[in-house]
Amino acid sequence: KQEVTQIPAALSVPEGENLVLNCSFTDSAIYNLQWFRQDPGKGLTSLLLIQSSQREQTSGRLNASLDKSSGRSTLYIAASQPGDSATYLCAVNSGYSTLTFGKGTMLLVSP
Amino acid sequence: DAGVTQSPTHLIKTRGQQVTLRCSPKSGHDTVSWYQQALGQGPQFIFQYYEEEERQRGNFPDRFSGHQFPNYSSELNVNALLLGDSALYLCASSLRQGYYGYTFGSGTRLTVV
């Protein structure tokens, strides 16, 4: 059974800092991995999708890496802004057409 | 291009009642999955529909059932509601097996009193 862990559970940083969110998974036989953002009480917004054959994906100030053999992914956010404040969720698709989520990292960026 | 649309956005029900939630997938997607998200937790997989059939099911009781229509839209039904069913219910659409990733709706907040 796939298990996904996200560290840290919460993070508070001043505006402008670069930061790294971590995601680990127990079964390396994955199809792909997707990072989402969730604002309080809202749905999920997809940030980046990494296929199992890829090492990283970039979108603007976001960069996600994947090391399938070690069961890890990181989401790097450059030059953080208050608008980045949200919960970030890592989800693994193990090829059974379902996503397994971590509990998320709650990020607060203060002005 | 409309994304995933869910209705209603909020719902309050009494214990023992039944509820139906609705989802319209993103244009071009043929698969709909439902997730339950309790406060402070990650979403938990309920089930997935493809070609109008339930293809995968998570660890949820039979009180949770669903349906997919020929236009790919879907319903989630929950019978005999319990207080513990209070959660955010998320619908996600994808192409078969999610190779191109999943698109989520804004969710339905269900409160059982």
C-alpha cells in the first residue's frame, strides 16, 4: 500500500525567501507525481506533473524534482510571495488510476 | 475551457439522510474520481468511474455509491449520513489512468448535523 509523507507539516517564512517542500513515498513503482496547491476551504489547483521517466519540471518560480529510486520529490519555490500562502499537497499515481495524497505542507509567507 | 464543475458548493444535512453530489468533468476528459477530504487531512480516494462503470474503489462503505452518465458527468450518493461524513468532497477528472494528470473541482462542503 502506497504511503505519502510530507515534511514539514507547516512552514512560515518572510517574503522573498527560497524554500523547499519535501514529499516521500514508500512504493517507487509510480506512474507519475503531481503537486497541488489548496487555498483554505477550496479545491485543488494543479501546479506541476512529473512523469516517472522525468527528473524535474518547472513552471515560473516553481521547480519540482523526482527521485523515484529513493521515493522522494521536492517542490522548490523561488522568491516567495504572500500570495504563495496555501497548503501544498503531493499526490502519487501508482498506476491504479488513483492518487495517494500526503497530508500537505501549510505555507505562510509574511510581508 | 471550463474545468471541473461541482454542485452544490455547500450542503447541510441531518444524520440518517441521503445526499447526492454532482460533477461535470473537464472538456475532453472521460474519467471521474471522487475524493473525501477531512479537515487537516489529505484527500482520500472513494471511487473512480470510467465508461459508466466503477473501476476502482477505496476503503469506503457501501453507503457511498456513484454513477457516471453517457456525457461523462458523475454523481456521488451517500446514504444514512453519519456525523463523520462531514467533509469536503472533491471531484477529479482525467483521461484514462491519469497519464496527463488530474484536474480537480472546487469541491462540495458537506456538513452533517
